[in-house]
Amino acid sequence: MINDSKNVEESTTALATEEAPDNKTRRYDRQLRLWAASGQSALESSRLLVISGTATSTSILKNLVLPGIGHFTILDPRKVTPEDAGNNFFLEGPSSIGKSRAEEAVRLLCELNDGVEGKADLRSLEEVLDKDKEWLTEFSLVIAHNLEGGLLERLSKLLWEDESYPTLAIVRSSGFLAEFYIQYHEHTVIESHPETAQSLQIDKPFPALLRDSLALDFENMDVTDHGHIPYVYILVRVLEDWKKAHNGSPPSTYAERQEFKKLILAMRKKSDEENFEEAESQAYRAWTATTVPSEIRALFSDSKVTNITSTSPPFFHLVHALSKFVEEQPNHALPLTSTLPDMKADTNKYINLQKLYKERAEEEKKIFKSYLTVSVDDAMVDAFVKNSHALKLLRGKRWGSLDEDPKALAELVETSSKQLSTHLALSALTSLATKQQPNAPLTPTIEALTAEAQALLPAGVELPAEFGDAVGEVARAPNADLPNTAALLGGIVAQEVIKMITKQYIPIYGSCIIDLIETWTGMLPV
Amino acid sequence: MASQSSSNPSASADWPGRYHHIDHILDTPGPRTDPEFAAGDQVKNFLRKESKILVIGAGGLGCEILANLALTGFKDIHVIDMDTIDISNLNRQFLFRPKDVGQPKATVAAEFIMKRVPGVKVTPYFGKIQDKDDDYYMQFNLVICGLDSVEARRWMNATLVNLVDPDVPDSLKPMIDGGTEGFKGQARVILPTITSCYECSLDMLNKPTAFPICTIANTPRLPEHCIEWASVLEWPRVHGDKKMDTDDPEHIGWLYKVAAARAAEFKIEGVTWSLTQGVVKNIIPAIASTNAIIAAACCNEAFKISTSSAAFLNNYFMLIGTDGVYSYTFEHEKRDDCPVCGGQAVDITLNPETTVEQLIETLTERQDLQIKKPSLSTPTKQIYLQAPPQLEKSTRPNLEKKVSELVPPGGEVTVTSSTLPMSLSLRISYST
């Protein structure tokens, strides 16, 4: 009776804690399943600046307004031309011609989501750079599409001056070809949403798990119970017995591993015990040593970790604590997590095992926290421990540093000729645009573009064979902001912006090149 | 133009400069353009005045596809969708507003496009693709699918493959298919009977997670098991024949309550409203940006195929955006034994002891066939029929018989099923 009433009470408490979702949660349901409330709140506090109101720019914005960024400003002094009205979905055809492009686009974009604030700023970027530089630094992220070389250089250099200045997304497109780059000093990710789970540490069982595994009396057990023992216990037990018989070593050769599997299957009381079959198929967990991934180990020796100070960002404090934990705790492993995969078992045995893991994970988290020298938000510690095998630290470079480095370009001619060809053709176009009257139609010849690209390479290094294909397309449609290219960039850049703002998933590292003739994307490394 | 402007009073003739950006491409060939490309007026006239394109789906991909096609210069667009607008669509289906909730997607999307992009005619059909016959599909030059259902894709694919008549070149309708899930997606070009078709690649699909009924009934361990218990076992037990509506918040609320109580009883943590809804509706995360990428890739292929202005995708593009931007473009190969486009029977070798029931089980487990509840027959007799009830009853005794008693070696068995877009021929041989 006591048990029953407790169950009822528990279930009513559970009911009270979660009711049918409100309208906002329902509206955002399909994205909350990707980045949860924490990601959503990061999006809602973000402020974006977009230069300017081209078809590509509004396509990017559409995919950021829909999921609910906090604020965006479009910086654009131009009036809508007949050409704009034909290729931009966020203008109203002929009726928008002659009106402010920024104002028209803001009005139509804001219709997508009344939770988002949009503003049009009719100044030119040049004017802002000349007279109001600080204003640019008030945003969380700036997106620039097809700026001419001189302005792009000024903007990118300015935003690089201080680590606290906004991230800059640079987007260039010409007909079927495009490229984008994200300029950031440093980007850290805790919630990278890895595909792989943390180790169950079967090779290094924690005391309670070892104790319970050894206490199981397989021989005299009831047949039903025997067929419902979770494979984790089975593996720990068989491994323990194996090590006793083999000088403490796990099975290491192919033959030994086959023998190990046979031992597991030999324990069956009936031929159809699925838990033992599962233990056999999971046997690799017993001989795969639980280690710290090399990428995580590399973080431990990062200078920001080794030279930690009280003002260092929490991420580095957490990594520092993690390095101490790994170094000083007897297992030299990452903290155990409580995430247990499903396995053949009855409810009680599974829930008990889950409880064992949970209790141990809590203990290890306590130990981990004792290595922290500053206070860090509990939710962040939880997320950090859970993802400690998949943390990410990216260090970027200033936009333009690739084109200023002939040696690096020469190497890319060898290793990434296709991607580099598109990059060079677009760089040639950007720099030609600087050399002519502002706003004059750009009609570069293949020869002029080729000369610009060639000038970036060291003397004696030839342009890649594929350069002809890329430069021919750029000369064919230098200014064309094609609806499909704009839409694709709109999606791909918005994905990266979302990853940067939410600090979830892993953003690009380097330049992303897009060719919509053969329909491929590729990367040029930083 | 007159007939088009009648559908939209604000439409006027194309204003000067309207297609400035696209005309760059249509006036001049590029280095990788097919020599057949008829630059200039010929290709523009075809695109803007003659071509007729069908979009299947007016949801996440469909909204994007319609907008891209309209801006690119396709002026005669048809769209089919059987769904109505739900509030959870509004985070990505950007042609819809809160006031449109409950309205048919195809109709609202078509009206929005015609209002925003003057001179484009979008003809909606609020209903199923299966309502339309071959003559209907024959009128289009190209079909783009933005669907979330495997079954609808299989049907569309099989229909377009069957439409191909080698003597009538126009009967070959390129099918461009897109799909997304979270930060991932794919776009592909199918030339029916020429390239690999949708059915050829069925084994690339992830196997859906299915929980064994005995786990759900006796040994629940995960919150999902409790939710399945509520929806699969408790709902029919308590509500009888009343159909569960996964869009009805009251129904979800009931399932959540029942699942949460069971979880509490078994001390299982993690049953939430959101998980309950996710499990019973089989919700796939979806965002505007991924749909934009895949829809743009699809429309770009439609544009290139329709204009020959550049080579088109051969034939599969997949994108993963969770870790950087990773994509893979490759040629998916045609399967000679594809039940839809291969024209050959599927060979299957059985142990002579195999019963009809075991054969049925084998068929339903095969990832490359994906059959639910198959009915089997030979040219001369019915082996087992799932419906109607009287025939099911009369053929049921065959389930326990050996296949080898009913089908000679090398004999053919015809398999039909509601999940199969065609009937499948099996050629049976026996291992000795």
C-alpha cells in the first residue's frame, strides 16, 4: 500500500511539472529538438548586422528570423532597382522599385516572425567605417555579402582588432559559384552533439559495478533471471576472470578475442538467451581501453589552460579541472557519465544498473568540481562532463590572411586545386571591383581576372588546371546573384551562424567553397 | 501572357531588368556548358512560356521550392499537398502565417507566391498524389519532390518510371528529390529508367527503431518503452476503436499521463510531453536553413536541366552540417534487380523447409524491399492474401506449408502490399 501511494504521488508530481506546451514552444518544437531551450535563448539574445539587402543577404536573414534571433539590422543606402525586384523574394516586385531596399526587406522579413526586431539603417558602410566604427561592435555577429575588396578589408581588419568584437561572416558569390568564411579569434564548443557516446568504462569498472558483477551467481541463478542480466555485468565478469587467467591482460590478439567471445556464449543456460548474444556482440567494449581522446589531451596543454587565471573564460577553467582530474584520479580517464544505452534486461536489473552508473557519475562529478578554482554554473558543468569526450576549441585567422600568404596558396594548388580555383576566381573579382568606380557595372574579362589571381601566387607557380572552369563562370556572370545560389547560401550560412550563436554543433574551420554546376561543396583549411 | 495575368490582377508583363541576374547565365554559355545550349531568346522562351513543372509537397521543402522556381522564371507551376497548416510548421514554412493555421498548405502557398512574384501561375491541388492519373503527370516537363514520406516517394518514383515509353521522348520526366533531417539532407536527380531510381536506393534509408512488443509489455527500461505502451497497448484497450489523433493535444495529453504513470511505477525517468509527442508522431527535427539548402539544390538542378545552361547533378548530393559543412556528391548506381526500374525478378534462394510464414517474415525484414504485410500469389494460385477477410481466412492454412510444396524451383511469386508502389516478382530457387 505504501508503495502504491508513493507511485501515485510521484506520477502526479510528474504531471504537474510538465503540461501541454505553450504556443511558442509549439511553434519552435522542430528546432528545440536540435538545440534545446539553451540554444533558443542564445538565439533570442543575439543581434545581427547584415550588409546589405541583396537576394543572398535576405535569404540568409530569412533562415535566422524564422528560428527567432533577437534583432537584425540591414545596412544599405540603396533604392530598389528593377533588377533587385526580379531576384529578391523579400521585395514586392515592381511596387518596391524606387523604395529603400533595406526598409522594404526589413518590413517583409519581419512578417515571418513577430518575436524578432528588425531595423533598416540607410547609411553606407563607408560612412559607418569613417564616422561610427563603434556602432559596428555593438552586434553579436556581422554578415557581409559581396563587398568590394577595399571595404571588406577595412571591415574585417576593424572587427579583428579586439577578441570581443563581433564575429564576421563573409559571403561572396558570382553566378553558380560561391564562398563563405567566418572570421573569429576563438570558438569553444561544449555541446558539440557528437555521434559517439562516452565509454562505459567496462575495462576499468568502478567499485560498485565490479562488486555487483562478481557477486552474481550465474551457475545457480534462476533461468529467467539469468536471461535478463544486462551485458555490462556479463562483460565485467568475463573480463575479470580472463585477466586473472592471463596475468592481468585483456584479450589482445584476434584468437584471444574469439576465445573471449566463446566464453561468453558458453555461459548460456539456454541457446536463445539474447542478453548473452548481446554481450558477445558488445565484447569489443571489454578490450577497448578507455582512453582520453587525443584531441582532448591536446586541449590540456593549450596555453590558455596551462596559464589559467581567475579571469579566464569558464571553458578553460573546466578544461583545466578536467586535465587535473585525468592526471590525478586512478583511472586516468574522463569522468564517468550516467548515460546508459538500452540493453536486453528486465526492468529492475536495468534500472539498478542505471542507478549504479548515476551514483558513480555524481561522485566523479563532485571530484571533478573540486578541481575547479572558480565557480561555474551547474548546468554548464553537467553539459561539460557529459560532452568531455567531444569538446572543441577552434582558433581562426583574420579574413584575407590566406591571400596574403603566397606559400600557403602554392601548397593549396597541390592539395586542393578545385576549391582553390574557385577561391582565386572570386578573390580576383573582389579585388577588380576595388579598382574601378564605385557602383559601376563590373564586366571583367577572363584575362584581367586571371592576371589578378596569378598575382596572388608566388612567381613560378601556375594556376591550377581547374582555374579555367571557375574563372570562365565568374566572367560569364560576375554580378549575378542567382535565386538558387542565393537560397543555398542563405541556408548554409544561416546554419553556421546558428552554430556560432548557440555554441552548439561545430562550425566550419576555413573557407567553404560552393560549386553549383557540379553541385559540390569543399573546404579550404585555415 | 494574357492567360497568366488573368490569375493575378496585379501581374504585368515582365518589367525591364526583371531577369537581369538570370539572363547573365541564359545569354552566355560557360566553360562547362553543353554545346547544345540555345543561349538567348530560345531558352528564355522555353523556361518562361512553355515549361510546366510539378512540385510535390508544400511543406518545409515545398515552400522554398516554390519561391525559388518562381524567382528563377518558371511561370507555370503546379503543387500537390494533402496537409493543412499546423503551428509547428511556422518555424520554417515561410509562406504561412499564424492566421493560416488549419488551411490547406497547397492553396495558401500558391496564393502567396502569386501575390509576391507577379505573373507566375501556381495551380494548387489539395489532396493526394494517388488521386491523379498518368495523363495528369504526363503534362509536366519535370517533377520536384519535397516530401517527408518514403511511401509517397516510392509511389511517385514508380509512377514516373512506368510513364516512360521509349517511343515517346517526352514521356521521360526527370524527378528531383530532396529530403532533410535536422542539419542533414540530400538532393538527387532521377532520370527514370536511365539513372538509379528511388527504389534502387531504399537500402540507404535508416532502419526505423522498433521496440519489441514483449519489452513494451513486460520489461520497459526506457521512457520510449512507456510511451509505446501507452499508445500501442493502452489506447486501444481503453478507447476501443476510437482512432488516436496525434495532432490532438488532448490525445497526446492522455498518452503522456498514462506513460508517465507507468514510468513512475517502474522508476524510469525521462517521460516528458515533448518526448511523448516525438515518439508517437515520429517527429523529425526540421529547420529553415537545411530546407533552404536542399530546396535550392533541387531547384538549381531543375533550372539547369530545363535550360541546359550548365551540366546537372549526376546524381546524388548529400550534406551533413553538424560538424562543419561536409558534403558528398556521387553517382548512385542503378540496381539491375530493382523491382521498379530493373525489369527483372528478384532472385531469392530458400531452404526447402522454409514455410510461407517464414518467407513473409524474411521479406518484411529486407531493408532493400521494405514490405509490410505482403500478399503472395503465383500465376495459378493464391498463396496468402492479407485481405479481404474471407480470402485471408481461406489462404491462412498455407502459412504453415513449405514454399517448396507450392512453388516449383525457378517459379515466380508475385508479391503485393500497400507499402509497395508496384507488384514485385520473386524468382524462387531452393538450396540443396
